[in-house]
Amino acid sequence: QVQLAESGGGSVQAGGSLKLSCAASGNIFSLCKVGWHRQAPGKERELVSSMSALGITHYAESVKGRFTISRDNAENTLYLQMNSLKTEDTAVYYCAACGPKYGAFTYWGQGTQVTVSS
């Protein structure tokens, strides 16, 4: 069973930056699609960014130009660099990995809280 563990969340003022990390218990990031999701209070979970096994990236319109997804296959770690943070970015952020190309992700982390204050 693959385990994912996020870290790097915290509180930051609007305009600041945070870098989230997601460590995997196995060497899966080079083999699978990966993604970052978030869920704000009272809202549905949304896909923020994803990367295919071949490295093709996708970003939600709300974060384009501000967030960057990357991975270090040797370290089995996925990252999300978040710049120019806005209050509306406040949410619990989850990393996810693997699953069908156009289907749901199979493995999920426990989430890390990101709070952006004005």
C-alpha cells in the first residue's frame, strides 16, 4: 500500500509564498500521474494542478501563473510551489497519485492546511 505524506503548509500573508511537499513511500511518481487538490470550508474539493507520468502539467485557471507543480523522482517527492498567494487559496491541500488516465486518483495524502490572511 502506497502512503503519501504532505508537509509545508502553514499561515502566510496575502502575496506570500509557500512550498508544499508530498513524500511517497514508494517509487511511484515517475510511473503515475500526480496531482494537488484543495478543499476550502464549505466547498467541494477541486483539482489545483496535475502532472502526467510523461510530465505534462495542468493548472486550474485560478492558480495559473502563480503555482508550479514539480516532482523529484529520485527522492519520491512531489512539490507545489505557491506564489502570490491570495486569501481565496486558503484550504486543506492534498496530494494524490496514480489511477486511470482520465479517472480518479488512487492514493491520497492526509492533507496540509494552508491559511492566507489579508
